[in-house]
Amino acid sequence: MSTTDQRWFHRRGGLARDGWESVVDESTPGWQHTGIRVADLSGGDELGLDETGVERIVVPLAGSFTVIAEEGGERTTTELAGRASVFAGPTDVLYLSAAATARITGSGRVAVATSPTTDVRPTRHIPAADTPVELRGAGASSRQVHNFGTPQALDAARLIVCEVITPAENWSSYPPHKHDEQVPGHESRLEEIYYFETAPVAGSDASQTAAFGMFSTYSSPAGEIDINAMVRTGDIALVPYGYHGPAVAAPGYDLYYLNVMAGPDPERVWLISDDPDHAWVRDTWTGQDVDPRLPFPANTEGQNE
């Protein structure tokens, strides 16, 4: 791995705190608008989300969870049926308003996407069956996107959250793009977190620990950054600015990442600018089919976007 600043890439467990395997929030140096928490739970384990003024999306990565939330003196219990793994299709998720606190119990691996805000939007349970599933790109740039936390799918204050599955040998987050300037109608300012998981392709005898992908981020006029890393399950990349991509699934191994975005602009919108040296690649998708390995278990129609 090469990077100009170790703040922007973290190996699994390197951000452990308070019972969580990883914690990114506004206390992280150089970070303001987004956060993530990741943990493994079993048996009677319980983790708390004890602060208000933070909106959250609870995302089961593997396993099932119970979330007990309190807001305005009322307590609600939500069962998240979850999934076997991040490669088993969409999961149901829970959006928690910035006025709620919560306790999470269950068995498996869970992520919580966060963003500080005083804007209170209603708590909402989004079942897996209601998650918009998009097949993006074509050919070797085909990937599957679960858009449960995008502006079109969720009424949130600041958070924009989705997850991406990239089959072995394919490229995603490509062409490289950025969102670090406010250009109305063209580009928005968004911090972004990439949380990664990798796995051998179905039927492989390879070990889970062998699975890897690759991820790059490089400088834009907004700031200097340089990440070129082998990524494995539990690794986290922070993108405060700069062109990011590609995220590449190595032959023999599928790649997953959870994207968490938020920023200072008044409008909650995801608008990007491709690196002009590579923007032409989008035109090559015309006439190509979406990778026939997609979709992973979900049923959906492909789009070349």
C-alpha cells in the first residue's frame, strides 16, 4: 500500500474503540460529516448508540439483529432478519432519526453508517424486498448496487448510503470520479467512506483470508491524496477529496463495499465529476451486456449508468 497520509486508509481493527471493531466519526482527524461503526456480535452481546444529534442506518452485514430504539419517551423494537453474507443479496436496514438512541443485539456482523445532524427525520425500517437494486455499468465494469440509503429511496437529513457488489475480475467506482466541489447541477461536496469485504468466488477452495481486491484514490485540485491498497474484509478507506477509483475485484475473489457519504452542501444530492482523462470509458458500455453473473440473488433489471 502507498499513501501520502495514513489518516485515509485503515486496516481491520485499527480503529477499534468501545467494543466496536472500527469507529469513524467527527473525532477522527480531518473528518467532519460521516461516520461508520462495525462490530461482530454473538449470544448476549449488546452495543449502544447512546447519543442524539446523529442520524444512523443500521446495516446487517451477516446475521440477524434486534434494534431497540428510544425516541420521545417511546420505545420500539425492530427485527432485522439480515442475510448470510454481504454477497447474499440485499438486507433489511433501519434508519434511526437524530432524536433516537438505540441498543443492538444479535448474532453476526453489523455496520452502522452515521452523520451528525440536528435535522430530525422519521425512523424507518426498509425491508430487503423494498431495497432498490441497480445493475450499473456493463461488461467488465458491471456491478450491483443496493440503493437503500440514497435520496430517491430514503428521507434522510444528510446521509447517502449504498452498497456495491463487484464480481471477480470486474472494476467498479470507475471511471475514477470526485465530489469535492460545489458546482450546482454538476458536482456536490461529499466526504465518503469505503468499508470493504472480500470473499472467494462460490465453489472455490480458497481461504477467506486469501481474498482481496484493490482500491485507489488520487489527488484533485481540492487536495493531495494517494492511496493504492490491497483491501480485505474489514478495511476502511476515507475519501475527503480527490478522484477515487477504481475498486477492482481480483480474479477468484468477489468484492463488496459499503459507501457512506454526507457533506456540507445545503442539498442532499450525489453529483460527481469523472476524471476527464478516463470519462470516455463510459461510452464503451453502449452495446455491451451486463455481466451475466449479476444479479447476485436479487431480481432486477440492468441499467448502464
